Amino acid sequence: MMFTTLESDFEWRTSAKGNHVLIRGDSHLATVFHNKYRWCIIINGPAINSIVADEYFEDADQAQSRAEDIVAGYAKGVVLKPLKPRY
């Protein structure tokens, strides 16, 4: 995974499904979604998306803040579990 500095050119958008998507330019960096019980994070990569393992949040703001830290490379102790490759 490539870490990136988050500056003023990133934004959170809300999808039609209610997910929160971290966008920088034309890159989709992370997704925060609700699984009916709690908020979870997916870190999006060029070929493989990875879910953040064993981290769950009560509100979207907490999950978004954590996702920003992970994408920027500031987060410690993050365990990423790869999802299916995007083909």
C-alpha cells in the first residue's frame, strides 16, 4: 500500500448506499461503511482492497478520522486483510 499526505485536496463523499468515500483527485483512497452494527474501514488500493481488521467504530466520524490516519501513514498497529483482487 502506498501512503499519501492528506492535504486540502481530499474530500469525503457519501455514496447512494450511505458509505463515506475518501477521494483525492481521481483516486478512491478509503471507504467507511456501516455493517448494520458498527462502522468499518476499507483501504482502497490500485489492485487489492483491504479491510481494516478488528477495528470497529460507533460513529462514522471516528472511522473517517482513523481512515485518514491510515492512508496518511500515521496510524500504528493497523492490520489489513486483503479482499478479492479488482479484475
